[in-house]
Amino acid sequence: MSGSLWLKPPATTTPLPAIPRPRRCENPAARAAPRPAERAAHPHPPAPAAPFAPDTPPAPDTPPAPGTPPVSGTPAAPDTPPAPDTPPAPDTPPADELAGDPLDELAERLDGFVAVAVHPDEIAAILESDGMTDDHIRLTYGRADSFALAEDLYARVERRHPEPAARRGGPWHSELAGCLLRGLVFALPGLAYVLAAPLLAGEQGRSGLPAGTLPLLAGAVTGWVWNQALAHRAYTWLGLGDRPAAARALLVGAPAGALAGTAVALAVAGPGETPAAVFAAGQSLYLAAATVLLVLGRERALLCALSPLAGAVPAFRWDLPDALRAGLLIASLAASAVCAALVLRPGVQRGARGRGGPPPAVSLPYGLFGLGSGLLVLRAGVGDTLVGGAGAVIALTLSMGPAEWLLYRFRDESLARLRTLTTAREFRRAVTGTLVLCLGGYLTVLLALTLAATLVWPDAPWPTLPRLATLLLIGSVLWLGLLLQAFGAVLSAAAVCLLAAAAQTALPAAGPVAAGGAAALLAVLSCVLLVRPTVHRV
């Protein structure tokens, strides 16, 4: 065994068995037996040398000439056939040559993966996935565990990172136009509140809010929680390549979510808030239909269904008849529901349940993240410490399109750095820089949308610097939470968002502090998690 196996002593004191080495199998009889030519040349063995012979070289043996009689006193050799040849010993390495290092064979077998690894942890992950236990590693390779073996493999194999492809077309590459379209369909439903405002007018509501606000908020939050979890479950089926199963999950879950939102709105509605509860029921139905269309990639169909809401634009200046307002709302809602039903036909046609999917509990953290982020957005719209009014909500919802595109950009750029950089330190620096650029780009877009919404929205107050700072902190919480959710750390993101939303709801004056603390905590979690190369492997 070569000495390189003991560069790192094993962590355990268990003695390691010696790895057997091939040795030459010697036959003393065959080794002592003279060859046939030697027997013919020397019929008699030489006499032993005298113990104190003079240092003179002996005369060379000269074979007798043919036909010469034997020397007197020396008997002639009998005419007997020579002894059969002894088979020669196999060609084996010399006795002092060592056996091959088993680590060399492993390095050769995993050369392609080890050469592109950025950190030894990536190699340790593939060793563990290959079924190598610590006992097997100690007995076979003389290393303490998979991490020690991975470090040696990482040191043995030279880095050979392939050049990135010239054309981007990976799974994390997305066009900006598609993301902007999604941001538009996120924000267009806000025009429904403009059309419905005169229909929902009433006396002062509870908690100092306008009449009907609580049923609307309760129904919206319920829909966000339910549909976030439902979307995750449907996306899981799509990731498995089973689109009919995803449609079937939406076919069952979307109507249930609409019923849940309607039930919560009716339960929260107080006296005189029946119109608001009816509007909340339509809102729940729209959220269910929009979830179906967005998950299945039918953003253009949803945009067409929302086109009747464009009639709300004249309502900013002129008073429209109530019948026209109600007709535009019903037309948009009906078009959304019909489009969703048409898209769900594959789920209706396939009656068999097929293979089992992930347990429903896996999607629960995504629903909790929807609850926390929804409460933060609502606090931005109704809280008096933030931008105030619908301008903040419009800016946040419109920014979700660019936010999604920047998430894709971060994932795509990280994979490109993983293919081109050769050390873990360079990768950490590159990923941190990409994270700062993407977050800064999103906050810039959010600030521009906030100022634009303030200019367009009638009688909107001009935001002050503290209110803008608080809104940007909330935007940071939302984007970083979505980033962690995209990398599987949804439970941490949901917990931070829920704590920030609870602090803002319980103590509105502490809203900026809560948002700032949540943003800082999510930034730290993102930097700790996303600088690890193994997280970016797909």
C-alpha cells in the first residue's frame, strides 16, 4: 500500500486489516533444479570451494571436443534422456514492488465528476449516494469517512471545468417578456376593486377600516394560503412529467379553495357587509381560476379573461353606471372560470388516479409562506405607516413579474459560475455579487413602480422617505423569501415572514423595525445557504 493512503490518519483507532498484495509463488525444487543446457555442460556439480582459497579467479570451463575420450578417473555420462523441463514460474513483479493504490482506481472511475467539482463536499455527496459507508471507506481506502476521502480525491484530480454554452437554454433561463406578462396579470385584478368601490360603499367598518374591508381581506388571505400550497402540489406533478395528474390535482383543489375562501368571508362579514362578502366569494373563485391558468402556463388566456376590467380606466374620471360596473366584473370572472375549466379537461378525461404523489404535508410550508407574504402586502396597503393606499399594493404586485425574472437570472448565473470557476472561494464571491445585483435590481424596479403608481393613482399621497424605505424593506423580505423558497428553504422563509407580519399587525409602529429585521435575517440565511456549490446542482 502506498504511503499516500496515510496522508490523513483515520479518526478511529480500529486497526485496519492489511490489503493483500500479489507475491511470487516460488518452488524451491524448481528453483534449485538446473536447466537442461547446464546439465549437459556440467554433468557433475562443482565441488565446494575451499574455506581459505586464494583470491585467484578460476579457469573457465572448456567443454571437451567431440570424439575425445573421457579423462582418466572420470566416468562417462550415461546415455540417458534428460529430465523433463520444469515449467517456468509466471512473470510476477519483484518482491519489493507494492500493490496498486485503490484510491487511484476510484479517482479514475470518478474522474469526470471530480474534475468539475468546486468543493470536496460535492464529491462526498456522490460517494454517499453511491452507498459508501464509513466502514467500507476505512477498510478499502484507509480514510476516516466520506469527507476525508472526498478531500483526497479533490486534491488528486485536476480541475477541468467545461466552457459554458454560448446559447442559454437551460431549465433556469426565462424570457423577460413572459415574466412581465405574469406581473401584469398579477396586478390587473386590482382594477376590479376600482369598479366595485361604489358597490361596496357603506358605513364605517370595524377596526377603523372602510366597510367590508375585513371580509375582503379574510377571503383574499385564505385564497393565497390555499392556492400557494395547491400550486406547489401541481408543480410537483409537472416536475414528474405527469401533466394530467397536475390537472387532476387542480381540478380537485381549485374548487375547494374557492369554497374555503367564500366560507371564511361569509363567517367574518358583519351586519351591512353582505355586498362585500359576495364580492369576496367572486374574488375566491377568480383566485382559484387564476391559479389553474398560471400553473399550467396559460398567462395569455388569463390576460384575455381580464380584459373587461380595462373598463375601470374611465372610472378614474367619470362615474359609471352600477349595472355597467357589475357587468364588467361578472364578464371577467366568467371568462376566467371558463378558461380554467377548458384547461382542466386532461384531468377530467383521465379517470385513473395513477401513481401516488407527494404527501399533502409537503406543500404546507408553501401555504404558510403565502400567508406571511400576503399579510405583509396587505399591511403595505392598509397600514398608515407605509406608503399608504393602493399605490403600494399595485407596485408590489406589478413587481412580482420582474422579481420572478431576476430569480431565474440568479439561478442561471449561479449555474454558469459553477461550470467556469475552479475554487470554492471564487464561487462564493461570484454568487454573493450576483445576489447583491439581483436584489438591487428588484428594489430599483419596485421604487420606480411605486413612484409611477403614485403619479397615476388619483389623490394618492406622495410617499415620504421613511415610508419608501419601509416599502423597500418589505420588498426585500418578499424577494429573498421567494429566493429561499426556490432553493427548498421554504420553511425558514415562511417563519421569518410570519414573524414580521405578526409584529406589524400587533404593533403597527414597529413595522419598519420588523421589516428591517426580517430582511436582514433572510439576507444572512441566503448568504449562508447559496454560497454552497452543492445547493446549485440540478
